[in-house]
Amino acid sequence: MAIQILNRKKAKKVDFMQFLSGVPARGYVFQRTPYEEQVKEAAELLKAADAVLIGAGAGLSTAAGMNYGGKRFTDNFGEFIEKYGSAMMDMYSAGFYPFPTEEEKWGYWSKHACLNRIWPDALPLYREVCDLVKDTPHFVLTTNVDHQFWKAGFADEDIFATQGDYGEIQCARGCHDKVYDAVDLFLEMDQEREECKIPSSLVPKCPVCGGNMAMHLRCDQYFVEEEHWHEAAARYADFLRANQSKHVVLLELGVGFNTPTIIRFPFEKMVRENEKWSLIRLNLDEAVMPESLGRRAVGINEDIARSIKDISSCIGAAVGDSEDNSENREENGEEVRRR
Ligand SMILES: [Zn+2]
């Protein structure tokens, strides 16, 4: 009660946190409900859902094993670390390195794209998320650019990847609204790379202005929002409209505070404004929730891979064994769903 009164008093003053999310910082809590209880609550919400809106950030891919630092980085980028030194700390910082030539820039990015987007198959955790929602109408909003939702079996019309894709390139100055599939180009670059550089003959040039090309990633004002991007944005808006009066679960996976204005804060706002909607927030260490959402919010501060497994088995869907028992599950599908 004391917290509520404080919140009301502060409500008139718009501070930094209120401007961003509409909830004052002190309104957030780590829920004290025991883990097993939270898993049950999340499972109940998902079982009763008419539709599920997934919001996924970098934390999901990290939990799935797509680690950008540590051994995975040093094992794969040894020659880059040797050449460029301490600026190469992990795959995030390496992406911002001011490579002096296009040959070196694409030498790095082709490797990054192969490792994180082209070579990996669907990761088990993404498949489990797919299994969890496949029988309920769903939509995915994601800032991830590694293409995992497609690989895991989500339909293209159910995905809006707002920040680009490691498999595409665009004009570095965004001179025209088109992106280009670069998967084959990156594979070729990977074959031809020597001393961290690709041959000049493989450097892509903009077919319209003749200038340099860049990764299709939202990192500056030149990010191209092409036709497919706008179609996906429209489908996302349609999904929200169509489900306005239904029971929707917003399942937020690994969204931290890098770009909270795309998924995290809008999700809180939508749940606050629609009392039939609820929010499940799975996050390794940032699962704080606005206390005001009460029982419509479950914030599980735990390894997402563990939470998804436990929620899935709680629901009764035999997920987590997608590779070993997929045939078996197919046969028992009816029974599993009824349970
Ligand atoms: Zn151009």
C-alpha cells in the first residue's frame, strides 16, 4: 500500500523512467513467488491463452547457446584478435571496429554472418519455443537478427524482425529501399578470405549509387525499411487489432535494456491498458515487473532454457525432446494435447 501511495504522489511528475515506460523505477519488483509456483502460473496463463505474442531479444539467443564472447569468440576469431588487438573483445564490440578497408570490413562480417546466421541449424531452445506456441495463434516480434525463428519453424507471416538480418546487405547510405540476400556471397567470402581480408573482386557495391554496401542492421540512420519490413510491421499491427478483446499472453524472452522501447516497455504498456492481456517475462537477471500488473504478470528470473522446459512440461506438451522423440510425439500428439 505504501508503494502505491508513493506512486500516485509521483504520478504527476514525469521523470526519465516514466517517460520511457510509464512506470516509475520504484514501481518495479522482483516477484518473490517461488520458482515452481511461477512456472505453474506461466503455464496456466499459456493454457488459457487465445493468442500468444512473443517478444524476443538477445537474451534468448544467448540462452540458446549463441554466445558472442568467451571461448566461442576466441576459438573462431583468433586471427582477427591477433591482427586488431584488444578492440576485439567479443562479437558485439568487433562489429563496431572501424575496419580501414572494405576488404577487411567484409572479411570480418562474412565470418560473423556465417557463424551466427548461416551455418547454425535451428537451436533446440528456439524449437522448444515453437513447440510451445504452435497450436495457439501467435506472432513474433524480435530484435534478433540471426534468423532463428524462421529456422525453428515459425512462418514468415508470423515474424516481424525489426532490426534487420545478418544474411542481408543494403546500400551503406540507404540510397534506395531495397535489401539484398548475401548468404551465397558470405559463403564465398569465407572461402576466399586470407589474412582477415577478402579479395577486392568480392567487395559488394550499391547497384544504384555505386557506393559501399553495409550489413542490413539498424546501427545508424541509413537502415533500410524495405517492402517486406513494412508488410511485417502491418501484420504485427493486424495481430494486435484482431486480438484486442481476447486473452493474449505476451511472452517476453530475453529482452534487456539495450533497446527497451521496442519490446519491453510497449509490452508493459499494452498489458497495463488491456486487462485481458498478461505478461510472462523470462530473463536471466532482469525479470523485474511493474508491481501494479499484479497476477497478470509473471517475471521469472532464471536461465530461459530451464524456464521454457519447465513451463512446457507443466503444460503437458512433450517438448524438449524434439530431436529424440519427435516421431513418438507425433503419434501421441492428441493424447499429449488433451492432458
Ligand atoms: Zn546506394
